[in-house]
Amino acid sequence: MAKQKIKVIREEMLQVANNVALEKNIEQDDVFMAMEQALEKSARVKYGIERDIRVKINRDTGDIKLESFLKVVDEYSETEQSREILLEDAIKIKKDVKLDEFIIKELPPLELGRVAAQNAKGVIIQKVREADKLKQYEEYKDRVGEIAVGIVKRVEFGNLIIDLGKSEAIIKREELIPRETFKNGDRVRSYIYEVKSDLKGYQVFLSRTHPQFLSKLFHQEVPEIYEGVIEVKSVSRDPGSRAKISVFTQDSTIDPVGACVGMRGSRVQAVVNELQGEKIDIVTWSDNQATFLANALAPAEVSKIFLYEEKNRVEVVIPDDQLSLAIGRKGQNVKLASNLTNLEIDILTEEEESERRQIEFKEKSEILTDLLDVEDVIAQLLVTEGYTSVDSIASETSDNLEKIEGFDTELANEIISRAKNTLKEQDEENLKIVDEKIQDQDLKNLNGMTTAMLALLAKQNILNLSDFADLASYELVDKEEGIFKNLDLDEEIVNKMIMSAREKVF
């Protein structure tokens, strides 16, 4: 009778394993492992919680084997005595046994009572759920970056719980486009931006405000993007209000912007409708940063662009009547353009740029007036002709200076003489500063380094090669704050000096 009962249990176990595996679409072996863990729990309740009892179910016959494992030790530990056996006792059971091996004893078949069976069932259900969740996590973690379509299951404190079919996901309130509302049963498209796994399980996070949601919508609406003929380079969004997207193609026969707009705007309009009327500017990407920036600031027109690559900053000069268009409502246009190009953008009107140039002209003229001890008008004529430093005048010939309106040979020679004397005085002063402050010969001997540079570095307490190697080129040549701002140095040369210093130091 007992054997018949065991046979029935075995057959039921195989049937349950098959049914659960098929129903949950998980591996049958995962179900058997859950059953084994459940039976181990029940066996420990019967034979001793502290014991090392292991259960093995034959996947083909359903036979259940219960075994007790005792580790062979030379002396008992304080906490694991119920799982250990002394070597002298183990030898009596198995002659050739060695330390750290196991004495394995088979236990009688387990007859599950009502409580034990219920406990086993609970463990099996829990383990099957864990296996099911793990399978779903593995599936969804590989789908990050895709668009998901689901049904609103419920709304909790402004957050949407979305039914994706096999799983649930959440759209947090801040990931919803402003002013859009959903109710239970509504169909929602959103972007999978994160899948988290923790002790409680896993969670899929969706977004309708993520910049890449816009990009993926264009992938769905524009075949050329889906096929890789047109590439989306960058996206910038103010969700629900306005967005900019840059596109590029290697195929000269295709207009990337026109392809994204579609016939009579059909393609872009489909995206706009999905995003609750969000206005979308589609611009052409270019590897020339100035060109790309001008495109990004559309619909405003750009007069001039001054790019400071090391500081990742750009100054843009806009016609006076285009200023509000370039900045946009509450700075929206320039902010989106900045995010799209990854550049910090400063907007100047032509009038403001003119005023700044006048200030710079005045400052340079005053410097020459002071250094050369000449009248303002002479200094202004020199600056107008491009002579903005004493060095540029001292190295000039009198024949060239005579070409300046109002200059003659005597005045030209006098100006050059004063420039040379000024440089000499500056060199003597610089040499004194360098001798007093800088002892590092490696810094002094660095290729391209001059006494004037060393003096300026000394004034900033940069006294050795290591300090110089830590600098960025913009810290030296920036026209407003650079240490060498008055030396009119080429940024490429300064970069080479810094790299040379780093090679020697590191």
C-alpha cells in the first residue's frame, strides 16, 4: 500500500512539473529544483532542522532520494556539530574516508503530512514565481532602449501601472508629458529606460519624456532611419512643448530633414500627435561645430560664431531683430540648441558685439599708450592696423610702419625704439621674478617656454613642471582669464607644451 502511494506521488510530481513548466513557460528543471528545495525543508522539519539533508528527484522516473551529509572532521566545531562526524567514527562506516569528505546516509522515504505538504506546496509556488520573474527580468533587461506598448492597469498617486502582457511596468508621474492624462484601459506607448532587479523582484520603468522616446518614434515613422540610411545624432526635449532632433546621412541623394518631415509633413506629424502636440525642429547634423550650431539655433539667423573648444563654449552673434527668436520663450530655443550640440552658448546681438569690440580696442590702445608713452591717437592707429602688442611693433620694420597714415620715418623709428626698450625692461623684470621664484630647471628648459611665460606662471604660483602639466590649455590662452592672455599665443603650441610636460612628469 505504501509503495502504491509513493508511486502515485511520483506520477503526480512528474505531472505537476510538466504542467507548471508549460503554464509558466519556464524550464522543467527549475520546477524540479523548487520541488527539491521544498522537500528538503520538510525533511529537515522531520529529521532535524540543523542537519544537512539533500533531496534529489529523478527527472525521468520521479524517484525521490533523501540523503544526510556529515562532513568528516578531526574535531567538532562549535556551530556545525549536527553536520559533522569525527574521523575515528567515520572510519568505522567507511574505511578509506578522509578529512573534509562526506559520510552520506540514505534516509527513509518522506511521507508528507497535511502541514508538510502545504509547506512544500508554498515553497514550490514561491520558487516557481521567482524563476518566472527571473525569466521576465532577463527578457526585459535586454529590451532597454525599446518602445513598449501596454494598457493602463491602474493609476496610483499620479503614477501609471502598465500591463505589458507578461509583466507590469510603471510610468512615474514625472515621466509623463505635462498636462496629459490617462485612465484605466487606455493604450500607451512609452520608452523602456531602466529595468531594476532587487530582493523584491524586478521592475520595468517607462518614460514618455525621455529624449530617446522621440528618437525611437522617428525610427518607427521614418523607414530611412529604421534601415540605417539616416542616423539620429542627438535629441533635445522640453517635453510637451518643443524639441530639436539632429539627423545625418552619408547618402548625398537624400535630404535627411525632408525624409523625416515626410510628404506634407505626415511623418513628423505622426510623432507630434503622439507627443501631445510637441513642436519638433529637425536640423541637419554637421561635424563642423559652427555649422551644426547655426543649424541648431534655427529659425534664428546667425551672423558670427566664436568657438572656444577647450571650454566647450561658444559665443554667437545674432542680428538685433533676431535676438528674441534665438533665445526663444523663457530661453527655450537656446537651451534646446545647447543640449543638442553639447555646447554652452552665449548669445550676443550685433550691437553688443560691436560695443565689446570697441571696449577691447580701447583697452589695447590704452596698453600701448602706457607702455610706449605715446599719444592716444598714435596708439589707436597702431591697433587699427593690427599692432596690438609691444612685441608685434618691436619686430616690425620702419618701412611698414611708415605706411600708416600720419607716420613718417622718424616717428616709425621712434615707436620701434620705444617698443624694444619696453621689451628690454620687461625682460629684465621678468628675469628677476623667475630667478627669485622658479628653481625647477625642467620647467625652465621646456621646449617653447620663454622668460615672459615663466614670469606669468610665477605670478600665479605655478613653480614646477608638475604644476604646469596639470593645467588645461584654456587656463593659459583664454582671452579673458588665461595666464598668457596678453602674449597672443597659438593654442596648438600651448597644447604641445602641456603634453610634453605631462610626458616628462607621468
